[in-house]
Amino acid sequence: MRPNWHNYFWWLIGLSLIAWFFEIIAPWRKDQAVLRKDFFLDGFYMFFNFFLFSLIGYNAISNVGVNFFSDLLAFFGVDNLMAVEVQSWPSWAKLLFMFILADFIQWNTHRLLHRIPWMWEFHKVHHSVQEMGFAAHFRFHWMETVIYKTIQYIPLVMIGFGLQDFFIVHIASVAIGHLNHSNIRITYGPLKYIINNPVMHIWHHAKDLPEPYGVNYGISLSLWDFIFRTAYIPGNGRDEPLGFEKIENFPKSFWKQLIHPFKT
């Protein structure tokens, strides 16, 4: 497999190595091991979900998928469901609009994962992380890929975004997500009110929170949490215990974690 700019695998490897490098040279939690708790479990999740995204998520929005949705809309006499003509826009404007819109859709989907009981059982896998590191970003149940991509991609395809647009936006989201979960202290200064960061996101994973459904739902952007008043940053959160109530009873192995939501 040769490295090239259009290969998601090499982007994932590169971004992971960069995040891990900074975790090693400038760790936020200095007493946390380089090979932290569940490091290899999260690494396995990362590659498992990479292949899942490639085979199910990314391929599902191939030209075949895009044409299918376009033909389906045309059958009902709809050319553009959201009445936003993006094809004539400059590339940077189109990508920025897609990034912001996709993130807002994901923010709302993330709230659903916390508020709807059966969805929360799947999302618990992600919140079973007890020591934060870049690879924790990809510890999530495969069902989340189905939920997120279904809710996110259908309206975006209807607007007219193409496969390359999805790829670029997804890579940007992976980069920010890796940093948000990393053992690095980054706040971005005044941009913290726009861009999500590790100090803010650590509180989303905190075991004890004042809100029953959680806080700080931002994926790439923190903007939505500040607008809709779900932002919560009472301190730097560096040593805050992570997880959820009775996490000690949650399965520890990969396969048991995948099966667990279907048994509850």
C-alpha cells in the first residue's frame, strides 16, 4: 500500500503519529504512561473503525450513492432539498460551509447519543475510556458509525457535496478529534469559544457532572455548546476521574464491549 494524499489509511497513521509524538514530548498528565491504560485496545478500535468507515461509511457516499440520492430526489421533483446551491461557490467556501454544517449535525447527533437510552448504551463504549489519549478518539461502537453517517451524510449529499468534499472534511475532523482526546494541553486562546480542545473535552468524559445527560457535546467546534449553553469548564480537568457510574462493571475486552449494548 503506497502512501498518497488520497489514502485515508496513511492520513490516519500520520495524524496519529503526530498526536502521539506531542503526547510524549509535552504530556499534560505527566504521570500518565506513554503506553497508557487500554492503549492497545484503543489502537485496535482505531483500525477496526477505520476499515468500517472505509467499507461502509465512505464507500456508501461514493458516486453510486450520490447518484442514487440525486435520482431519488429528482423522482419527487426535488433538485436541492435545502435550497443551497454550493457547486458554484469557491472551493474554500464550499468546504467551510460543509465543515460547519456537518459539525452542527454531529453535535445534535451526539446529544441524542446521550439522551436516548438505547443510543447511550452504544455510546457508553466511547465513555469507558479512563485514561485519555489520542487513540481514545476512535474507541466507539460500530453502531455509532451507522447512526452518525446516516444522519449526517444524507442531508449533505442532498445539498450536493461530493466524495472529495467528504474526504477533506473528515480528515480535518479526525485531526481535531485526535487532539481533543490527546494527553496534550491546548486551549487555542480566544479561539476556544469556536474550536473544541482537550481542556474542554475532558469535562465531557468526566465521571461526575452536574447535568444528567452530559455537557460539552462539541465534536470539532465548541461554538454550539456556548450558543446553546451546554458548555461546562469549571477547571482545567487534568486529573478529573473519567467514565460513568458503575464503570467498574463495564466489559473490558473489545468483543464483550461490542456485544454489551445488545444485551442490555
